[in-house]
Amino acid sequence: MQDYLLLAPFITAVFIAVFYIFKIYNKVWAYASTGELIVMIQAVTLGSLGIIAATFFTHTQLPRSTVVMHWAFTIMLLGGSRLLWRRIAERLKVNGHRPNQRALIIGAGDAGAMVVKELRGRHGNYIPVGFIDDNAEKQNLTMLGLPVLGTRQKVAEIVSKYRINLIIIAMPSAGSTVVREILEICRTTGAKLKILPGVYQIIDGQVSVNHLRPVQLEDLLRREPVKVNMEEIAGYLAGETVLITGAGGSIGSELCRQVAAVGPQKLVLLGHGENSIHSICLELQEKFHDMPLSIEIADIRDKPRINDVFQKHRPGVVFHAAAHKHVPLMELHPAEAIKTNVFGTRNVAEAANRFGTRVFIMISTDKAVNPSSVMGATKRIAELIISGENMAGKTIFAAVRFGNVLGSSGSVVPLFKKQIA
């Protein structure tokens, strides 16, 4: 016993030195996790090896069971005390707050686990109840103390049984087909629905409940929107007088915003609807105070009026976005589609050639490819018109075919958004 008492200060010094080397005393245990526990086990193991070495060189025999029990109890006491402190710190953070909303997480993977930790750590109004996952191996298991309650087919039943207020889709790598199927199931439950953005939107794997947002159309597409460098591709607009037809429309108004940002000498807004033209004009005046703006209320089907506009402003660049583009309505009113999309385009293109426009860009549509509708056929004819004008003068004519444009009027996209809501 006397030998053991003499050895005790040395053993204590060894453990203090080892804990100092492993920085056990420098950790914030209120946020301790598995990593800190592993470091603690490594430190205690090294300290125990030091005990064995000390008893060997001092010829003091310790029973092997004593060394093993000392190792185990040290880990239990160190780890238990620090985990207890973490629990106390969490209780102090809550400070009497009790969540009153219940959340169900779809996706029992890494993203789902991080969402649960964030919901618990921020002490908001939502408490996670469990997970939904289609992986058969995860059924009836628990993760972070929450059960995997079933597959997506049981969502409606689980929402009703557990009184779920919010469904969170935490599957950032899921494809568009899977997201659409889950969305269709969740729409029948009446619970709020939010989604974690796709993988391409999460930087360095850091997930926060701040990233949670309502489901958007882009989530069904599951591909990153293409962003272009407007300054690089539209540098030829600087110092030019730019005329945009259909400037009050969804595509025309966005062209106005992008062109105004480049800094043209003057921007001419031409449109048939005075309210929409007035709206985009006010927006541009607020954002670009020093840029000269000119408004022309005109119908592109009125050839003399179009000639007057071109003679007055002499635009160097023209973006022709004025058109009838609603497919079903143009099937009912084909004559109007022909007047605007065909004759109107011819009027604008001829005026551009006549008054020395340098570049003419027509906004066309993918429906002009092997057209099967009146709208598509009229836009194809318009493409042929500017192709002919391209050989008739010095103006460079080109057409850009758009598909369904997110946020544009007359597109099927708003219908999809309404179905999502």
C-alpha cells in the first residue's frame, strides 16, 4: 500500500500532462460531440499505458484488472461529467421555451440529421418528431433519438397520427422525379412543406435551417440555373441607342433591366400597353437615374408609326420581343397572331434595315421548330423574314429561340407553381 501511495502523485502528474497535450482542458464541452469523446479515450489510454510503464520500472505490481478498471472508470467519470455539463448548458439555453409545432423530416441521411440538430439547437417553434425514408434497412431504426417512422407511402398516415405541422424534405441529392412524387403525396396532408436546397446550393456541406424554404419550381427541375455574365456578352450595347419592342412584357421588361445595367447611350421602350410600359419605366428611373429613357406607345402592326419611331431615334441595336405567344389563344385567333408575329415583325425588321440599325435580335421560341401550332408557325415565318432581311442590307439579323421562361407570362410554368402551392 505504501508503494501505491508513493506512486499516486506520479500517476496524477502523468494524466495531467497527457490531458494537457491532448488539450482536454481547452475544449468547450457545452458543444462536445463524438470527436471530443474519441480524443478523451485516446488520452486516457495513453495515460494508462504510462501507469503500466511506471509500475514496471518501479517494480510495483498492479493487478491487470485494476489497470483496466481504472481506464474504464476514468473515461466514464470524465465523459459523464462533461456530457452532464453539455446537458445543463442546453437546458439553460432553452430557458423555459417549449416548441409548439411538430416537424417530420423526409430523408434519414446526413442532411436530415443536420436539420434535426439545427432544429434542436436553435430552439425555434418546431420540434422534430421522426424521419421518413424509403431505405428498407433503416425502417424501425432510430437516429439522434428519433425513429424512422416509415416510407413515403405512409406520410399521410403519419402526419395525421403524430399531428405534424411541418414536413421538411431533406434530400438534397434526390432527383426531380423523386421530389415531384414526394410533393404530390405531401400536398394531400395539409401540413406546411419546406425543402432543403439541392447539393449545388449548399457550400462545403454546411446545412442550416436558414436554408429551408418553400418548394419552388427549380426544385422540380433539380438543376442549377445558368447564370451568364451580362457585361461580357452585352458589351456591344455600351454607348448605343437600344430599342426594345414589347418592353412591357415579361421578357421585354427583363431585357430592359439587363440592357440598362450595361449603360447604353439611350434606351427606347416601345410597347402597345401603356400601363406595363409605364411600370417598367418607373422601375428603371428609380434604379438608373442618369440613363436617358424614351417611351414610345406604338403598335408594331402600324408600319408608318414604326418608321417614325426609327427615324426619330435611329437605334443602333434592336431587341424585338413584341409578339403574341399564348399557344391556346392563338389557336382561337390565328388572324391576330399573323398580324402581330408576321406582319409586325416584318415592319420592325424593314425599318431597322432602312434606318441603319447595326444589330437586330428577334426573340423567337422553340415552338418554331417543326411548328404544330399557329403561334409556332407564325414565329417560324418571322424567323424566315429576318433571315431574308439579313441579306438585304448591312444590318445583322439574328433570332434567339426561348423555351419556357421561368416567371414569364403566358408560360405553363405559373400553372406548375400554382399546383405546387
